[in-house]
Amino acid sequence: MGSGNVVSANSQPTEDLDGNEALEIMVILAPGAPASISGGAVINTLTRVLNDLQKAGEDRFPFMRYATEQELKELAEADD
């Protein structure tokens, strides 16, 4: 996806629909980045994350989420 398109990323434990342990990975994108990122780049990133997690011994499935800082701000305001 390109380092210029990603502001930050963080993860937290979650569960899948069956109650199995999983990871939620939130990728914060730079303004304008969503328009410049191809579907192939997203798939390549997910594949790389899956492979790196497996190499590290992590077997929880990563649910990848993407948002810009502005989108997160708007979601937080809507929840208020």
C-alpha cells in the first residue's frame, strides 16, 4: 500500500463470529490515500500480514480495518 499511504497501524484482541480468538488490525490511512490504493495492494498487504503473523507463531486470524483519521473522527462524533 506504500508507506506514504499509511499513517499508523494498531492491533487489539477480538473474537470471530464463532467465538474464536482473533486480531483486529486498524490501519490508519493518510488523507487521499484510499483513492490511490489498488485492490491488489490491499490483497498483497493482507497476504504479507498473514505470512508475518504465522512466522511469528501467531495463529489468530487478522481482521483488517482501514480508515482515514477524518473517517475515524466522523465515526466518533456520530457515536456521541
